[in-house]
Amino acid sequence: NINEIPKDEGIDHSFALLKEGYEYILNRRKNFQSNIFETRILGRKAICIGGKEAAQLFYDDTKFERQDAAPNRVIETLFGKNAVQTLDGKAHLHRKRMFLDIMSKEKINEFLDIVKIEWEKALDEWSRKSEIVFYEEVKALLCKASFKWIGYPVHEDNAERLMNELGAMFETPVAFGPQHWMGRMKRNQMEKKMTELVERIRSGEVQVQPDSILHQFVFYKEMDGNLLDAETAAVEIINVLRPVVAISIYINFIVMALAQFPHERAKLKQHPDYAILFVQEVRRFYPFFPFVLAKVKKDFTWNNFVFQKGTLVLLDIYGTNHDPDLWEHPDEFRPERFANWQDDHFSLIPQGGGISETTHRCPGEKLTIEMMKFALDYLLNKMDYEVPEQDMYIAMNTIPSIPKSKVVLTNVKRVR
Ligand code: HEM
């Protein structure tokens, strides 16, 4: 008994994807009343799936693989060549350890200690200004913190330059869609410098602390016992720095949520345990990653639908977080929904699904959540500010989804 997969008819739907952005897959899932449909995007046939059951399927690595799943230009810009995102099986697990090893409680606390110092310094500066663009400020702050966290040894002026390049890698709001998708990221320059740094550390010309993240990455061995080639080591170091800085996007969503839903403030103030519910809801509610990509590893059927080897599959991240079958009133901001919530690893998937030790799920989730809780505490209890009239519109078809005004704050003061 074979079911036919509903089809989004037409030659290519890259334009619709471009126009509808985050909602492209969910809109069609609703229209077809199906958690699976076929389309043509990225120049080839693709199957889009969404929802919990689909996420469970997608993270079954006997059925899907990542190698050659993403188009080359995405790899060359967003991930970097030979990055952990493109690996499968044992090679993936081995490389993944490198990231998981730096996510211990101690390392995350070290990160928060560094951020605290930077945030305090920044707060002094913000207090002296009448107005700040919060997105830019937090990005700069996290840039500095991320370099310190990995143990980057260069002088301040040099670090400053690298910092700007790193920001540029995801800062420019790019049109949604394959042609533009992160295409303008200034990856090459950054990779080149980082590769040089890896080589200089290996040759002993530059010294780094033996217990630093940088040292761990620079001297990490492949399964065959050889060091990673310098370029790949550089790619993976950037794979830590770039997303740490990208947490600035979530921190801005926190400010937006506090402004858009002011009644949440009292609940947060009264119940300290409410913070985690609020943070989870921010991660569920606001758009960040639209979807993830994989390729069918071997022919199989699922719910009587045929998946052919080599077919590109997109898992709907945004739409699963807004799936009406999983979330009551998905388009309402309701942190309470997480009060008695049981994490099944496949319903709340802003940073991927499954278990990060064994799937491609983001290794940085704990750090992201802790950083968000930290920022929420500052915004709520340690600083006063006003949010003047501004356009906080988030376009659903640009990635990353940065509010138009980049969140302007006025009269920022330290609470004493
Ligand atoms: C993977 C989102 C923060 C490092 C991913 C994936 C998503 C994601 C959607 C892909 C999952 C998949 O392919 O199935 C986010 C978001 C973040 C964030 C929204 C918030 C800013 C971080 C942080 C790190 C990090 C702080 C720091 C180390 C990575 C790496 C991967 C990844 C290395 C690839 C993992 C793999 O392929 O096995 N992230 N992430 N991310 N993330 Fe994050």
C-alpha cells in the first residue's frame, strides 16, 4: 500500500521559499493537511516534513545522511568545508566529541563569568549614553567573550579586527533562499586567519594555555590519530565562535518579549523558576533556524510514503515549534506551557532534535539557555531601561530574523 506524496506543483519553488521564508513549509503542511509534501527547491526535488513523528524519522541516521545534503554554496558559507555538520556515522560522533567536551558545567560557568565581566563593563558605557542599539552592543560583547572563552591570545587591536569579521559572517540580513542564503558571509577571510593561527600554535610560534578550548581544538586528533588539517580545525573553531555570538539574536528576542508581553515581568519577578519557562518559550516562539537538511541514505517507506535514496529532505524546524498538534495556540506567547512539560527531544527543536551526543542536534544548547537566563536576569533585575517607540518588526523571510530597529534602548541605568 503506497501513498502518493502531496506535491507542490511547479518547476521550482525557490521563489515561494524566498517570499514565505520561515512559514513556507508550515503553510503547505496546513494546505495539504499533511506533514509531508514534495517540492522543488535548491534546484532539485525535495521532500519537506514536519512535526514530532517527522523529526523522529529525520534523526534516524540509518535512514538519513548529511554528506552532500546541503548545496555546496551553503557548505562554503554557512558551515565551512568538512565541518561537523557534513559528517556521518563514526566520523561524526568522533568530531562531535570535540564540541561536547567543551560544554561541561565548568566550561559553561567559565563562559558566564567572562560574560559577566564584559556585561558589567558594557553597562557602565551604556549608562553614559542616552541611547544604544542593543543588538549591536550584545553582539560586540559576545564576540569579545567568545574569544576570551576559547583562550585566544592575540593583542586587543588584532582581536578587534577578527571580531568584526566574525560579526559580519551572520550580521548582514540576507534574503531568504538558496542564492542568497548566508552567501555573503565573510567566511573566507576569517578562515584564512584562523588557519594561520592554528599553524602558528602548532609550530610553537604562538603559545596558548594547554587547558584552553583553542588548544583542545588545535590538537584534536582525527580517528586515524592524525591532527585535523589546519583548515578544518579553523572551520571548527569558527563553529564555536560564530554561534556563541549569534546568541545575541535570542537575547534581543528576550527584550522584545518583555516589551511585547509586559505582564510577563511580574511573573518573572515573583517566581524565579519561571525564567526557564520564559526562555524555552522565547526559543519556541521566535523564528531563528527555518529548517535543517539531510539526504535519504537508502530507499525506505514511512507511513506508506516512499523515500528514494539521494532525495533531499527538509525538516521544518520553525513549523514544528509552531505545530498546532504539538502546541496549544502555537502563535501565542505562553511560557506556562512549559510548566509540566516533558521533553521528548522531537517537539521543541529550535536547535535540532534527538540527543546531541548521538545526532546532529546542536551541542551548544545548554550554553545558549544559560546565557539567555543570564541575560534575562540582567534585563529584569540588574538594569533599568526604556524601550522607545520603534519598529521591532521581524521579517519572516530574512535570515537571520533580526528585528528591524535592532532594538533601541534609552536611559539604560544600573539598578543599585
Ligand atoms: C548545530 C541552532 C547555538 C554549535 C545546530 C543546528 C541548529 C542549531 C538548528 C542544526 C541541527 C541539525 O543539523 O540537525 C542553534 C541556535 C543557537 C545555537 C538557534 C543559538 C544561538 C550554538 C552554540 C554553539 C553551537 C552556542 C557553540 C558551540 C553548533 C554546532 C552544530 C550546531 C557545532 C553542528 C552539530 C552537528 O552537526 O553535529 N545549531 N545553535 N550552536 N550548533 Fe548550534
